[in-house]
Amino acid sequence: MLLFREDLVRRNLIEARFLRAQAYLGLDRKAEALALMHSVLEVDHNQMRATDLLRDQEKQTLPERRH
């Protein structure tokens, strides 16, 4: 018995977009990857893997701060 009904179409959409974003990063197509990660977070703002990956990518693009 399930306690919650899950929207499998929505879950598959999120998973597919996230996997495509990872593939784009592997192909060094960062702009497409970032766009997909943002679209994942628009659908599910609690998607931690996309949040972490996006945060890591944004850290890499920021110039290093010198003390």
C-alpha cells in the first residue's frame, strides 16, 4: 500500500532532464547543462542533486577571491 501517490511522468521528466544536464557537462556544453538544471529546479525546487550540481558549476565560474 502506498501512502502517497507519486506522479511518475513528472518524476521521469525531472530525472531525464537531470541526466541530460550531466551528459552536457561531460560534453563541455555548460550553457545547455545549466539551462536544464534550472528547468529541473523550476519543476522541483527540492531536487538536491540538481541543486548541488548547479552550485558546484557556479563555484567553478566565479573568479577566485584573493585575501
